[in-house]
Amino acid sequence: MANLSFAMSALTIGAQFIGQQQQASAQAKFQSERLQQTQAIAADAARTQYEGLLKRQSQARESAAQDVQGALQRTLKATAASRVAAAAGGVIGGVATENAGEWATQYEDWVAQRQTNLKWEEDQIRMSMEGVRAQQINRINGAIGGPVAGPSAMAAIGQLGASAFDSAAFWSQA
């Protein structure tokens, strides 16, 4: 009888061990699939955000170039108008050149300020890109599951030993 009791315990312990192995394997597979899905989703989201930021950067540069071109045209028109007015008033030389120099100085100051503003905007875009990368890493790290605990072979052997001892002790008293 002790052998039958021990055999039943051994079968139960073996079935539990196999079930725990299968459960651990399924959990590890689920975590791996979840991580792959999260990586793909995070990469797509980052790509979309990067595209938007790069488009914004391109638009900022184009806008700055248009602004500078417009300011140059206004400066040239104002300089020409100043020279024509000076010539029409009979003023030649110094005053007309002085006005042209003043317009050129204002233009250069404005261009320098516009370039500084563009650099600041590009710096903000770069910082946003770094934020996108950090967000992508956080999404992926959040999807990484903890280690999957499998069944312990030592615990199963210990249970078998205890079962054998219990069976022998029970039937030796009978």
C-alpha cells in the first residue's frame, strides 16, 4: 500500500511540475509578444512624432528665409526711395549714403535677431525630439515584464522525498 500511496503522490507532484513549467512558458511567451508589440507601437509613434517635428523644423527655416528675403526687399526699396527723394530734393552724396547705411544697419540687426529666434526654435525642436526618444524608451521599459519564475526541480524532489517518508511512516504503523 505504501508503494501505491507514494506512486499517487509522485504522479501528482509530477503533474504539478509539468503544469507549472507550461504556465511559466506561456507567461514568458506572452511577455515576449507584448514587448514586441509595444516596441512596434512605440517605434511607429516615435516615427510619426519625428516626422511632425522635422516638418515643423523645415517650415521654421522656410519661414525665416522668407522673412529675411522680405526684409531685404523692403530695405532695398526704402534705400532706393531715400536716394530718389534725396536726388529730387537736390541733395547728393552724404545724406543719401547715410540713409542707405542706416537702412542696411537696421536690416542686419533684424536678420541677426531672426536667426537667433530660428536657432531657439530649432533648439526647442531638438529637445522635443529627445523627449520623443525618452518616451519611446519608457514605453518599452514599461512593457518589460519581470522574470518568469519556473518550477523548482529541487522543490519537486523534496516533495517526493517527503511523500515517500510519509507513506513509509504511515504504513509502518498500520
